[in-house]
Amino acid sequence: MIEIKNVTKVYGGKVKAVDNLSLTLKPGEIFGFLGPNGAGKTTTIKMLTGITDPDGGEILVNGIDLSKDPIRYKNQFGFVPDSPDIFLRLKGIEYLNFMGDIYQVDSTLRKERIESLAKRFDMENALNDSISSYSHGMRQKIILMGALIHDPSLWILDEPMTGLDPKSSFYLKEMMREHADKGNVVFFSTHVLEVAEKVCDRVGIINKGKLMFCGTMNELRAMVSENEGLEQIFLEMTNDEE
């Protein structure tokens, strides 16, 4: 469970990247966070993961306050950033073992999870290669595998489909559904409305740091007239014109 309460982030003393944002994500749901580039999606995720401190408000994951118990807080989730270009000098298996060490995953359980994830993402023959030799999609896969190695209750994914081939994208969406159906939470950002429509139980639409909508896809559809589609209502909510 995620509770974001009246969270604000200001850059340069003036620009509110996130403006008094409040969200509650419940166990068992996939929540899609939508918005155009620069809307505040990644800033929200950086605050949620503890990379950036909020200037105001409170964030709780599974009842744990980030500011009071950061280590226990960060053990609750697996995070996939929007760029997979990290730890390029390591081999894939070295990176996964590094992540297993960080999260103190037992060696036997770690081996099982690596084998399972590698098979699912078709990475079995690439684990002994350097990450620097991977394509963008392969780097995305290895980062996903590292984020999931400790089987966290909360998945935080920033544009996770970017660079993935259709097969891997399908499997990831399937895994997201399986994870949520076990009573866990998946929080992912995207600017692709079609992905959110197919995958999400609820969505939030953010623009200029403000939450414009939060609800189910059916509730969003109810706002659409016969002459306009979901894409049109999304464009209206994120229009830069005052």
C-alpha cells in the first residue's frame, strides 16, 4: 500500500514540479501514472523511492514512513528507472548477484529466481555477457530482473515498456497482473494511454505537477462524449493552454 499525502516538490524556488499531490494505492491493484513529458511523473517516483526529498507532505509504504525508517521503507519495493544505462561494466549475472546481496536474498532462493526471471525474459544465454554489450531492450530486462529478485510487495516502474520487444512487453504485463492479483501493488508511469487502458485497474493523470484525474478506466470513459475518445479527454486534461 502506498500513501502519498499532500506532497510538493519545488525546483528553483518557484517551479512546482509536484503540487500538493495526494494518492492512495491499495493492495491488489495496478496503478498507471499518466502525463506528458515534464508533467511530474518522474519527480513523483523519485520522491516515492527516496531519491529526492519532498519539500512538503508525507509518504508511507506499507505503513512505513520514508523519513523515519528509510532502510526498511526501501526494502518494500523494487524500482525500475526510466534509463537502464547503469553498471555497464558488470556482467548480467554479476549485477543480479549484486542486487541479491543488497537485498540479502538467500543463495538458493536467489538462484531459483534468477533462473525463473531469465527464462521469462529470454536472457538465459546473455547473463555472462557484459551489460555494456546489451541492446537497450536487454538492459531494460536485466534492470527489471534485478528489481524483482527480492520479490518485493510493491513494484515501482518508470516507463517500463520502453525498449522492450513485444514478447517481453507482453510477459511483463502478465507478471504485473499476477503480482497485483496476489494482493500486491504495481505503480508504473507511462505516457501511452493504450497501455494504461489494457493493464490498469486505476489511473492518475498529472499535468504541471497537479493531479487532474484519479479513478478507474470506466470512470474516465464516463467523462467521454460520443464524439470523442479517451485520447481526446487525455489531451484536454493535459493541455498547456490556460
